[in-house]
Amino acid sequence: MTRPIRHRDESVPFSAVFGLPVEVGLGTAAAVLSLGRSTAYRLAREGSFPCPLRKVGRRYVVRTSDLMRHLHIQDVRVRHDDFEAGARFADGRADTCPDPP
């Protein structure tokens, strides 16, 4: 019996395309969420910060994916041809569909 050929997934997460870090500090997360620093730290201490936190040593960190999820930004996987189409669009060379006859 022959096994089907599996192709390697050539897609990457949206967050990786833009070089976003896996985690950010509480100050960065607070700025993204339009929270003041002292408010963010108070919420973290109270356990009511809007995103899941974890403590690394004395620092609080937030996973970028959790932050994006809270902001309703999907961290979808992007394929190489999506990059190509985006670059053509940004350069004004977007693919256009011909008008139907």
C-alpha cells in the first residue's frame, strides 16, 4: 500500500510575518490596550488584567497571541503567494479580473 504524499505546510503565522515577539511585557500590553501603566499593574496584581498573564521572575508577560485574540485580530496562517499578491497590490500591480463577456 502506498502512502499519500504529504506536502510541508509552507505557511507562517501572521504575527511572524511582521516580526512580532512571542511575548511582550506588561507595559507594552498596557499601551496596546490603552491602559495606563499603574492601572495595568494594579489589574495584574488583582488578577483582572484583560489578557492571560504569567510571571517570569518579577516581570509580567503577555503572549502576543493572547493580546491579538483580545483585540479580535486573528493570527491566521499566511502563504507565500499571499505575500506576492500583497506586494503586487501595494505596488499598484494588483491582479484584476477581466469583466465578464
